[in-house]
Amino acid sequence: MRLPPRGRRYVVANWLSLTTVVACSLASTLLLISVKDELPERVAVRWNDGGEAVRFVALDVVLLAGAAGALGLVLMALGVGRAVYGSFENDAGLIAVQAGLFCSLTTFGNTWTQRNGHEGDALAWVMGSIVVGGAVSAMLAWWVRPTRPTSVDAGPAPGLGATLTRTGTARLAWVGSARMSVSRRIGRLIPVVVIFVVTAIAAGMAASLVGVAVPLAVGLLALRGGELTIDYSGIGIRGGGVGAPPAIRIHEVRSVGVAHVSGYADFGGFDYFKGRKRAEGWITRSGEALVVHRHGKPDFVVTVDDADEAAAVLATHVARYHAQTLVGLPRPYGDRTPTPAD
């Protein structure tokens, strides 16, 4: 079987999530209709603290609500992903399938257990649906996972020649935005909040919905991105939080370039990616990126505005450093290049 390209797998996964939930809802509906004579005319949907059913609805309402709710959650998650990222090349399907299966299995499963006068067991189906939805989502995530390259093809920085002609010891520094846009940060959190809300409602904890503001605020701060700073000492992320990558010292840099990267196709999302053999990256968006080729380490990629300017400035500092040491020397403060005066 020929697999689609890495980026397109996320699109396929989104449609697979929708298909899975629709198939589950359809199969569950047909199964309940087949045993309709064994089910009560009015199905219990809510219980008090003592385990006594306190609310009943007609079977037709349960079937319609279960199917509509599951489909609605999936479409909402996929729609949010499409609106935030501008395409279906995103991981919204991994959240959508969890939310859809949670609603479908909880509703239909609880109804199934009420055959022949038995009482429903909503809590068991809530826990079971979370496990099943998580397992399906994990399988989709495993299938779409990209294999990060060991190196990144990058062209030279535009305007590099003009930048390198600067002489003297004038200070040269550069600061650029490596932040994730607010819309994408909110978009990544909405599906999580939706699942939290649905779970809270299903468990009868409506009062706890006030706590949605806490994870939302924390998430917005955690995904803020940071600023890329470049000076004579090297390159680093400022304001990225505790998860920011360590600074890259100037002696570690072998060469510099720019490239266009896709967050999902190349790295599988937006985050700090690290590894001993694969390219590392601080990926907050798809688009232009600075590529740092390092001595004895994987390439480091950071998405940033005006990546060509950043590359030119960093290349200038690398050239100045190499002018004082043996060219290509991978260690700091090496033997200086001999001069006639010596």
C-alpha cells in the first residue's frame, strides 16, 4: 500500500476521524434498533448521587442526540483546525475522533446496558469511551507521524555577501519574532477545552466548568513562542519558557541558511523537537525558517520572521569568529591563525 506524503497524511487522518465516528454512530444506531423490543420506552440519562435514575428521555431522542452530538463535535474540531491553520493539514482529527467516539460510545453504550430492565452504567461507559477514543487517536498519531530529516536543505542567506563586507568591530545584533500566532494558540486549545467540558457535563460536574479558564490561560502562556536573539555569542530563544531550547554558541555553528518548512509535514506539529540523530527545531508555524548547521550535532531549525536577515547576521558573526580562529574549528577559543607579526 502506497502511503500519501507526510503532510497529506494529516488530511487523510482528519477524514478518517470523521469516517470512524460516523461508522460507529451508524453501527450503534442499527444495533440498538435491532434490540428495540428489549429496551425501555424511556431511557435513563441521568442519576443522582445515590445511583437512582432521575431523568428519562424517549429512545428516538437518545439515538438522534447521540448521532448528532458525535457528528457535531467532530465537525467542530475539524472546522476549528481548518480555520486556524488555513488547511486540513493539521492534527485536529486526533482530537476530533476522541470527542466523537466519547459522545457516541457513552450515549449508545449506556442505552445498550438498559436492555431487559437493567440499569445503565454511565460511568463505566465514560471511562471505556475515553480509553477507546484515546487508543484510536494514538493509532492515527502513529500513522501520520513524520520522520524528521537528519539534515535540512537550505539555501544561502539572501544578501549574505553584502552583510559579510562589513568591517571593523562594530556591534551587530538581531532580534526577531518566533512567536506562535494567538489564533493558532487558541485553536490548539479549543479541542482540549471541548473534551474537558463534555467530560465534566457527562460526569455531572457542571460547576467545575469554571475551571476551563485556568488551563486555557496556562496553555496560552505555554505556547507563546518567544523571540530569537542573535549576537556575537551565538543564537538563543528569549522568553520561550522552561521548554525553550538551549542557546547555540557561536563556535558550534558550521554554516547558516534559510528554508521553507511545513510544521506538520516536516516535524509533525508545532513544538520544540530534539534528538541526537534527527534535525532539531523550534517550530511555531509553517513558513520561512533559519537553518543552523552545527559541528557534530543535528541541524537546528527555527521558524522566525525575516529569516534571511537573521541568517545574514548570524553568518556575519560566524565569519568574524572564523577570522580569529582556524577556519571550521569546531571548538571555542582555538589557536589563532598565525600572522606575519607573530
